[in-house]
Amino acid sequence: MNSRIAVLGAGKMGSAIAERLAESGAEVTVWNRTRERAAELSARLGLGTVPGTPREAAAGADLVISCLTGPEAVRTAYLGPDGAAAGAGGKVVVEMSTAGPDVVAELEPLLTALGASLLDAPILGPPTALRRGQTAVLVGGAAEALETALPTLQLLGEVRHVGPSGSGSRLKLVANSMLGVVTLAAAELQSAGEAAGLDAEDVFWASARLCPALNARHDGYVLGVHTPTLFAVRDLIKDLDLAIQLFHGAASSMPLLAVTRELIHEVQADSGHLDISAVSVRYPRSD
């Protein structure tokens, strides 16, 4: 395992990464655009001083990991004189955000020119699974760079090398598109099954038998309780937008995905901060 690790981002996933690595014995430093959030996480985990800039965080680490909210957040963290790229010379950078392949293509030549290597390695799984080291890590990039980062990434879950740079980001958008379709279909069929006179628990049981990942959202589908937020509706919409942009560019036909995005978007105004099981609010429920 890399002994000194900088984690850029203290949101749900970034915090879980920092926690998992710190508990595994790594010396972890956390930077976040909102410094107070990084300070709170560092205090809770007993970490050291919070760096003032991403460059400072990267310069003091052996390995740099970023897990941020989207493409603009990634650009903000890496670019400019105080960005992480300026402090990452000679190191491996692991970009784990769901930000799409375009930002990976922007960062790679910059980091290469500075003597750093970039892996795009988004995660499949919620923070709860990440804290147990039970996610899947989808890695795009050079095998040599992966060899350096592998002991650390294996602490987070099963590592799969899926191809050259950008491949991890592309596959994550495929996976989250599947998640969107399944999430909406489960909500629609839960409502339809109950309307047809079936017991709510029986309907959910049948759906979860076919898609066990639904079990984590039992209370959302059956009880209408959409907290805690494992994955927010607004973040899923962001990912579906990135996916549609990618697949349009590849001239793919995706009518189902387009309709899924449109229907999920209907609930964003009132439920964007809730867990994705909240897509069920667009369907009537039996009393």
C-alpha cells in the first residue's frame, strides 16, 4: 500500500475513501474545496493538518486520489498554479470521480508533461460498501501505473483493469445508466403490482430476486422512506447526462435511456437531494 495518500474531495465517497485508507494504516491527507468539511473529516479520523490547496496536498503524498462531484470540480481541483497537477510530478494520480471521459482526456497530457501518470478509476458501489472494501474499481490507464496504485485500490474493492485511459470513466457511465433504468423500472413495477392487488412486500421481493442491488433500497420502494441518501437523484441525473453525451458521440441508439432520464428528471425539483429510490414518487401508491 502507498503510505502517504492525498484524497481530494470530502463528499460521501471521498470521505469513505479517506476513512477506509486511514483505518488500513495509510497516512491520509484530505483536501476539499470547502475547507471546513475537510477539517471536520480530518478531526474525526485523527488525520493531520488540512492542506490549503490541492497542490499542497499532492506535493506531500506518494499517491493522489480524487473523488469529486463532476467535471468542473475535477478541473478546479487539478488545474491552475494551485491545482493538484502542479504538485503531482512523478506520481500516480487516481481520478475516481464520475466525471466522464472528456475531463480524463484533458488531464492526461497535462499530467504526463509533468511526469505524472493518470488512472481513471471510478467506483461501483455505495459508501457503505466502500467502507467495507466491497466495491468494484473500474480502472483505465497504463498497466505500469496500476501496478503502483494496486495495493491501495485493492483496499477499496475488486479492481478490474478495463482498458486504456478513459475506459474506466466510460464503463462507469454504462453502469450508472443501467442503475438508472433498473431504479425507474423497479419503482414503476412496484406501483403497478400494488395497484393490481399484490402485497407491497411480495412485489419488492420478486423484483429484488431478479436485481439483488435493490435490497439496499427496500424502505424507499415499500415504505416511501428515501433517506439516508446513498446516491442522490440529482447526482444520477448528472451521470445520465454525461452518459447520453458519450453515447450520442458514439452514434449509439438509446431511446430507453433517454426516456429514463426524462422521467427521473421530473422528480428532481422536489426530490433531487433524496436517494434515487425517490423516483417512485412519480407513481401512485396504494393506500
